[in-house]
Amino acid sequence: MSEDLVFYTNPMSRGRVVRWMLEEIGQPYRTELMDFAKIKAADYLAVNPMGKVPAIAHNGKVVTEVCAICTYLADAFPAAGLAPALEDRAAYYRWLFYIAGPLEAAVTDKVLGVQISDEQKRMVGYSCFDQMVDVLEGGVMAAGYVAGDRFTTADLLLAAYLGFYMVQFGVIEKRAAFEAYVARMTERPAYKRAAEIDDGLIARAQQQQPA
């Protein structure tokens, strides 16, 4: 039942990443579109006290944070095959947490103009922005997929974030390895369906705006 899986999102947010994941698992879900102007309302703060999207509710249990949501969905719907077997998850966990930790932190600091000195590199989880990017490049160049011999949630997240920060915002430089990896991952039918849904929502919202 779609009522068992509820997706809180805005199509102009990181919710696009979770939409892709939901399309990959192939289960029915209900979308609750959140207006940024009303996202701090009490009823939504009861779902996510941070007042951020995306979030999901599955059988009454709430999950927030993009990487946590996608990891949860991979485990909750194992038939989709988006997580390796438990004994094969070393690289999988490494990349999930690298994306949620060093990648996000480094990009945020870069956008905010935070400068990391040589002395501070030992204190900072990502060391420095350039090293974080080099590690990403090494990961996508090493094999067809970052966590084994097939597509997993780690690939979905990495491709989505690379596409977001490289193509849309230009925070991460366009390197050939990144462009090839993102292009290959986003050829998946689930990605195309998700993008079509969210792009359609954006187009309809723009049409409804007063002239």
C-alpha cells in the first residue's frame, strides 16, 4: 500500500536523490510535496524537527537524511538488489559514509568559503577539499561500480551527488572520470523516471505562478 510509504519532498531539493531511490525499489509510495515557505510548520516539524526535506515515513517510522533514507530503503526492500550481501559490504559502507561525511562536509565548507590550513588538516575529517575530490576520482576509476560488481545504493548516491555538485553548481570540477561515471549511472530507467516526475512538478509549479 502506498500509504505505508510516504515521501516528503520538494522537487528542487535533495529529495530528487530519494525519488531516484524510490523508483529503483519499485514499490508504491505517496508523495507529500512540501512548500519551502511552510516547511517550518508544526505538522512537518513533527516529522523532521530540522524542518528539512526529504524525509520518509515507512509503516509509521520516520527516516531523515538522504544517505540514511537510501540505506534504509535498500535494506527494507532487499528484492531490489541495491545492497550487497552482508559479508560483502566493506566498500559499500565505506562509500555510504564517505558521501555523508567527508564529501558533504568538504563541499559545504567550500561553498561557505571556509579555508583549511595545513595545521588544521589533521583535525578535519576530509583533510582538504582537493584530497577529498582525488579520493572520489580514484573510487570511480577503480572499477565499474564503487562497491562491487553491480550497481548499489552507493553508486546511486555518489552519482547523484557528483551530478548535483559538478554539473548544477560547479563546486566539484568536471573531470573525465566523473562525467563518464555519472553519465553511465544516470542511464538507468529509474533515474529517468524520477527526473521526469520531479521536472514535471517544477514545470507545473512555474505555470501556476502569477504572471
